[in-house]
Amino acid sequence: MGSIGIMTCGGDCPGLNAAIRGAVFRASERGTSVVGILDGFEGLAQDRTIELTRGNTWDILGRGGSILGCSGENPFRDDQAAADAAVDTFKKHDLDGVIVVGGNSSMSTALRAEERGIPIVGVPKTIDNDVEGTDITIGFDTAVQTATEAIDRLRTTAESHDRVMIIETMGRDFGWIAVAAGIAGGADFVLTPEEPVDVADVAKSVKSRQEKGFEFAIIVIGEGAKFKGEDKQYGERPPGDRYMHLSGVGKELADRLEQIEPLRWKLTVTVIGHLQRGGPPTSTDRILASRFGLRAVDAMLDGKHGNMVAVRGGRITLTPLTEVAGKLKAVDKELLDDVRTFAATI
């Protein structure tokens, strides 16, 4: 009997446990044991593992988060001792390879591990849907559903109280969630990182909407959006954390709108934030993650490591990690054109 490892890296998202479960079920079917690696590559370097079986994974399909924990630490970036320790752990457990469930940065780490002699198969996950080489990632559908429900609920308050509701969604580099939820939720304005926000144009459009007799407006803005003529994203970097935690562009937009064009409507800002990443996955994410788990094991056991499982044109296939690492997938131009038809501005 062979043995393979599996880890979940980066931030959590709905569907991770479904992917773990799918991998365990397929491995069991093919006579292979599974070692769960806790907290991503950090856990591999520190030799923190658990045994995964059908018995302890059969009921995790609809559970949010990850039973293995998540971490974005990368021992292969600049810590030679940690990288060597990760390789040692891999050899100690006599693994045939490791399945890495992660986003774009995790796929870069996965490629480095592959280059160090650890056979890797990647599984794309992130609510941002910006992993190159796949049409969709685990977690995106659930995040869009959550954001859409938020728009639906906030719309009733906007209608009742004559308000401009500004809804800030996640999306550091690209506006996949803002665009998809904006269409699904019938937003009046969708603002994303793809195009700098012209506050004067937004104010003019909101005022025009008022003059046409509308008594409310819904503005969806992606957290990574920037203002025209600026290169600043809004958020904070906690001490000792190398990551910029984005949040605040919605409030900044509200402040600037009030300065440029006083409106008779009250401006209200809602940051959906981590609600988009938490909770149980939708049926679509459960199915996608489960199938990704199956195919990842097949790829590993069939000697097709160095690849990431992916969906392209509705079919599950493999994309080389070399084509994924260090790259981001922008929102499809056709989708951006579509949202311009439904929303007044982008």
C-alpha cells in the first residue's frame, strides 16, 4: 500500500473539507493511505500530521473551514532549514506525493516543493477565483452566493429608508466576486480593481438616478479597488505580518461622495468581509471540490504530478504548475462587458 499526503494552504474557504474527503475516498478505493498534513507547508516542515480515513472524513462534506487547518507560510521562500525539514518529513512518512489545496501563492510554493523532489498535485481553491489555469476555483460559488444574499437583504433596507448602500466585497487583485454578485444581485453600480474609480462620475450617476425618481441605490465595490489617479489600496498591515489586509475602500468611497456631491440619500457602508469565506459550501462547491479531490489522487497515483487539477470548458483536466505559479487570472473581458450593461458604472 502506498501513501500520499494532503494539505490545505493559504486562507480558508468553503469546500476544503469536501476536497479532503474526495481525496480520501479515492485513495481508499485505490488501496492507498492518506496522511493529513496540519497547517499547510508549515506543518510539513514541523512534522505535524494525522491519519485520514473514510471513518474520520465521511461526515465532513458540508463543513466549512478545514479539518487540517490553513496556513500561508512558505518554507521554500527563504528559509533553507525549514525547506530541508519539509523534505525530511516527506521522506520520513515515506509518502508517494503531496496534494496541495491552495490559491495562486500556494501553487507557487507547490512548484518549489516539486522542484525539491516532492511530487505535487495542486487543487485550486480561493473565493477570489483568480488562480490561473482553471475556469473556477473551490469556494468562489459560495462566496458569490453569500455576497448576492447580502445585496438582496440590504436592498430592502435601502428601499425602505431611501439610502445609498455601499457593499464592499472581497477581491484583492480582481473583481470576480463583485462582478458576479453585482449581476446576480442586480446592483446599480459595480466598482472593481479592473478600472480606477472616478468618484465624480459615480456621484453624477447617483444624482442622475435620483433625478429619474429612484429613491435608493446599491453600489458594490471590490476591496482592492483604487481611485483614479492613485495607486493606494485601503487596509492595514498588522505588526509582523507581511500581508496587507484590505478593508476600507467602501468607507473611503462614501466619504468622498459626500464631499463631492451632497446627496439627499443617506450613505451606508457594509463590509461583508470574512462572511464570504466562512460557513458551509454550496452544492456547486461541494461537487467541484469532491471531484477535484478524486482527480488529484488519480493524477498522483498515475504519475502525473507537477500539475494542478482544473476545470476548462466544463471538463476536469490538468494544468502544469509551471503555467500557474506566479500568475493571476483577471476577470473575463466578456463578463466585464456584461456587467456594464446591467450596472450603471464600473
